[in-house]
Amino acid sequence: MKHYVRKSTLTILILILAVYTFSCVHANSGFSIESTSLQIYRDGLAYVKQTLTVEELYPQIVVPLLSTSVENLVIIDQNQKPLDYEISNNNLTVFTLGSTQVTIEYETLALTNKEAEVWSLNIDYSFSTTVSLPKNSTVIYLSEMPNAIDTLDNEITFTLHPNQWEISYILPPSSIDDSTNGRTDQNLIPIEYFILVIGSIILLIILLFIFLKRRKPNVKKIFKAYPQLSKEDKAVIQFLADNDGNAFEAEIRVAFPDMPRTSLWRLVRRLERLEIVDVNKIGLENQVKLR
């Protein structure tokens, strides 16, 4: 009888150890999350950025998205090269192919909602994250106390531990200061000075227009200096030149709908390496500008 009890106990312990080992392996899934951050904007849009450390031997990883509705998804490795991916529901499969670090960026409107003047952010995380609310937000409800609260330039940032969170806040209304009320006749500008100022402004506008027109990029000079440019490279450069020398990547994608997103991304980065264009981050968009 004692032998049977010992044998049964040993079997149960082996089963528990096997389940625990499987759970650990499954939870790891070939990557660990270094950081997750959310930037919330006034219109409720959430910009999500995650940095992952990946096991080199894993050819692909499956990462849960924070929403089933995402836009402007960009995935790059440690060398800033784009990676292929597939999306199924809220699961993102990234084909890492030996990458050691992966950065995932996307936007979503599904994490926030608004009732009357109150905005609410509802998130359920199994990992730590930071959340930055729009500037000048006033927090009126927190489901529980976060790990840390920071304020910089009227922007509140929360450091949240893994849990289900609800954060409610309100934004100040946009107001126009009517500073012209109570103006008296002694503040009126003589008509002669008014005409002189208007004339000077018109002259400056004309001179500025002529100056900018003369500074239009010389596309032929660029093509001659870089004979290795492809047909697609030249088309994008011509498009930029026709748009005063700069455009957002989203505008370029619209202008070239037949070009895959990753191909266009590589094309822009190639032109940047050749020092033909500069790429600057403006808000959530990348602006491409001819040098």
C-alpha cells in the first residue's frame, strides 16, 4: 500500500513538473518584452511602441496586439530593417529570421472612448507599460494606484504594472481670447501706416515666392550625380520635387499605390543613405525631404 501511494505521488509530481515546464516554454515563445509605451492624443488615437528581445534560433514569434484594429504598423529589427509579418485576429506573427531585437509600432483608436466630455482608456496587460496622456489632461479616475506618476511639460505619464486598467480624464476646451474687447479710439492705427504695412507684407510675400521658386530642386542634376538610381527611385524624387521638395511617407504611398509598403520603405531609406533625402519625424509621420 505504501509503495502504491509513493508511486502515485511521484506520478503526480512528474505531471505537475511537465505542466509547469510546458507553461514556461509557452509563455516564453522565443521573446521577452523589454518595454511597452502608449502615447494618447487628443482625438483618442493611441500610438503603441513595443521593444522585444528575441531568441536568435526562433524563425518567428507570435506577439499579441493590444487591439484587433491597428493602422500604420511598422516592424523593424535591430538594424532598422523591416520584417515581414502576418496578422490573425489580435495575434501578430513576426518572421524574425535570426533577429535579436524587434521593434513594433502601430496606431489604434480602439483603446479609448468618449462619453460627454470624459475620455476613458481601457487596457488589459500581462506586462508592464507606460502611458502618456495628452497635454493638459486632468485625471478624474484611476482603477488603482500605478507604480509611478511623472509630469513633464503638462503631460502626465503613468508606469503601470500588469493588470486590467481604466483611466478616465478630461481635456480643457479650446478657447479663443477675445483681446479686442474694450479697445478705444486712441489705439487705432492711422490709415497711412496701415496701407504701408499691408504693402510691405505683400512685397515680402512676392519676394518669398520668387525665392522659393528659384530654390526648386534640380532633378536632372540629381539624376546625373547618381546614375545608379532605378526607375522607381527617380519617380519618387520627381514626386518630391513637384511637391516643393518634401512630402510625408503616407503621401508617397498614395502617389504610388502599386508599390508595396516595405519596398517603398526600403526605397526611402536607400535614398537617405545616398544623402539624397532627409527623413524627419513630425508627430506620427515621417517627412521625406530632398536635400
